[in-house]
Amino acid sequence: MAPPADIPGQPGQAQRQRQLQQQGSGAPGQAAQPRKKRPTAPAEPPYPVVDVQPKDQNARKVLVIGDFMASGLAWGLDQAFAEEPRIAIIDRAEGSSGFVRDDHYDWAATLPELLDTEKPDMTVVMIGSNDRQQIRTADGKFAPRSEEWQRLYQQRVERFLLALQTYGKPVYWVGLPPLKSADGSADMAYLNTVFKARAEAVGVKFIDIWDGFADENGTFVSRGPDVDGQARQLRSGDGINFTKAGRRKLAFYVEREITQDSGLGSTPSAMTLTNPNETTEIGPDGKERKVGPILSLTDPAPGSADAALDGGGAAQPASAGGDGARKLTVDGEPPAPQIGRADDFAWKPPVTDEDKPEGSGASIIDGIVILPAATARNASGSSAVQ
């Protein structure tokens, strides 16, 4: 069939093509205007990275499994134990995995073989960020957090935990953080309730990291204190991923549990959470001054927990108050005030007549001791005032 003829009075096909070419290239004889480039995402702030030292042949293996957040956690743990030869981090996270799309990656089915191959001494789990989607089965599609969705999801979590129980080694389940999206944060909070209930029911330790990446109202924040107490960018621009500083802070919560439960003693970041390295700061007078390191005055001396491992005798038991640095920076509990110190606000009992020194002539009014005024005496020793 022949193409339709041009309508009289209207530009023909060839003329329309010339008009389009002129519109794209500007006026005749002018070069085509370059297209504007889309703005690129801001670069991640620089963060010091520690070189991972070789590990002992019999180092304890920590297996990290889960989704893309677990991979970031594994990087942070590798940095946390970079100079600890007795701890080796094994990253076996699957970035796009979860419990919803078990047709893509079925953790419950692959976990027994993975554990048998790696033979970890402990396992760290962080998963769920990809699970804000429908569950599809032969019976149909089920919307997130619907009644059937919840039932199926909990069954898959329980199958996963059963595989870890069968292996019989310690497991740490790391909770999910808030997201920039309010709906996303609500879903993460819901999944945390599921994970916490199921994990603790079978003796798995659940590590809640929510408050470390939220404000006082529990909502998402992109910036906050890092493990050194310095304000840094903790989350990426997408409001989901972590920066290097954020991954390192995420790992801190797990690092603390591993060092405490493994009997390997405290790591530097677990003992001293604020400014562990000496830094140079500019004072009000414009001069440079050395600041730090800030050390805890209540924690045991570094290495004291390793005395038994080094053959130096049994390690001293931890005090009933626990780790002072942890209680102050994580739990928000200040150390107990010392008697007579400025922060000792304990009520003192009032002074009574029984506490008055004999022959002092002092009087007591409302619990306050009033001393008599001094009187001048002459050379003979008698009072000058009769």
C-alpha cells in the first residue's frame, strides 16, 4: 500500500525532516548543543581503612550470612578485627536474597551445606531488607504483612533457624535499621519483631541496632556519631545503605558480643568508644593542641581479661556493674558518683547536738553548726571585753 500523499498547504515529509534537523542543531551553520549531564551522586566521605592482618591457623571463624546489609556488616567486622589474629570473618552474604523470594535463593535449603563447608565457630545473621514484596505460591499472591503473608514468612524464618540450631554453634541475629522512607522504617520495625520473637524462642541472641541509627524519636538519621564519637555520614544518599563509617558502627554492636562471649577479651573500640587516637585540634586561641586519647577510668586495664589465656593466672571476674564504657555510651547509664565528688547529690543527714564537739560553745540551728565569734585577749590571757 502506497504512503499517503502530503496534504496541500502542509509541509511535506522532506520539509518536516529538515525542520526537525534544524531544531536539533539550532540555527543553520551552528554546532549542535551538548546535552546537559545528570548530576552524579555525591562521593562518600573518606574513612580510614585498616589493613587486615594475617590470621592464625586456628583462628575462630565468624560466618556472616544474609542480604546486602549483611555484606556491609561483614566489612565492618573485618575492620573491627583487622588486627586480631584470633578472629577471622567469612562473608557469605547474598545481596539480593531474603525469605520472600526463596525461588531465587533458599537459605534454609543451602545453609546446611554452607555450614558444613565453612565450619564456623559462630554465625552472624542480618537479613530482611529485600522482603518488602509479595509472597507467591501455588495458592496465589499475598501482599506484604497480610495474614497469610505473615504465616508463610514466619514458617520460612523458623526453617532457617532450625538449620542453624542443628549445627549447634552460637548465632547472633542483627536487627534491621530504620530507613529514610517512613513506610520502609515501619516494615523494618515489623520484621524486627518477627525476628526477635523467633530467634529468642530458640536461644539465639538478637542484637537491636535501631537506636544507633535513629534520633531520640526513633526515626531515621543520615548523620550521627561513629565508633569514635565523631559526627559522620552513616547512611548513603538512598536512605538504605551504609557508608563505611556506618558499616563500622553497625559492626561495633556485634563485635562487642563476640568479644564478650568468646572470652578473647575486649577490643580497643569496645573499651574506649570516644576518640581512641590522639588527634590535633585548633583551640580558641588559634593554636594547635593535642587531644586524647580519652580513656575509661573505670574499665579494667587492657589485656587483663587475657591473663588466663596467656598463662598469667586466672582472669579477675568482671565487676557487677559491667563494662563502664558500654553502660555509659550504649545504655546511657552514668557511672555511680563518688562520695564528695561534684556529681554526688546524695542527701546528707543533718547535724545533731550529739555531733557538736564538747566545750566548743557551738550552737546548731536547722542542722547547721554555728561557731562562736573569736574574742580578742590581752597579754595576761584574760578577755579584753568584760
